Amino acid sequence: MKLITAIVKPFKLDEVREALSEIGINGVTVTEVKGFGRQRGHTELYRGAEYVVDFLPKIKLELAVETGQVDAAIEAIQKSANTNKIGDGKIFVTELEEVIRIRTGERGNEAL
């Protein structure tokens, strides 16, 4: 099992969710986060005063998948979140040691 963590632009959330649903992945945890990378933030004007926005709003998706679904999930996220502009985000894949469903006690792939 793997844990896929993806950071994407907020307006791409629905497209990513739909793409994942199409390949049979229905369980996703979504968190609103802020951060910066190469995009570095930008300056904005508010009531005539200029200020720097260092941290940009992003969406963090976390999904636990069976090892066989990893490539399909990555491809779905990558295609649906892509705008071909800086700041599209990142995808991280980590090993998932154990998953346990609290209600039933199921473990491993059965808990997904």
C-alpha cells in the first residue's frame, strides 16, 4: 500500500476528484493549506497599499491506495491538475505500513 499526497491549485480540486473517481478511487482526505515553492508568492494592492503574499493557498489531497493503483492515481492527478503554469503542485508517494478501519478492525487492503 502507498500513501499519495498531492498539493494542487484550489480551483483544480473538483477535476482531480472526478479523475480519481473515474479510476475507482473514492476515498480522499482534503485539507486547505498554504505554501510556496518556485512560485515564491506575489504582490497585491489593497486600498492603495502594496503588500507581499508569501504563502499561496493550495489544496492538499491524501489518499491511501493499493500498490497496483499507484500509477493510475498519479496519472489521473497529474493530468487533471495540470495547467502548464508554475505552481501546479507536487505529488509525493510514500510507503504505507498499515491501514486499520476503526469501525470493523479490518486491516491492509480490506480497510481501504
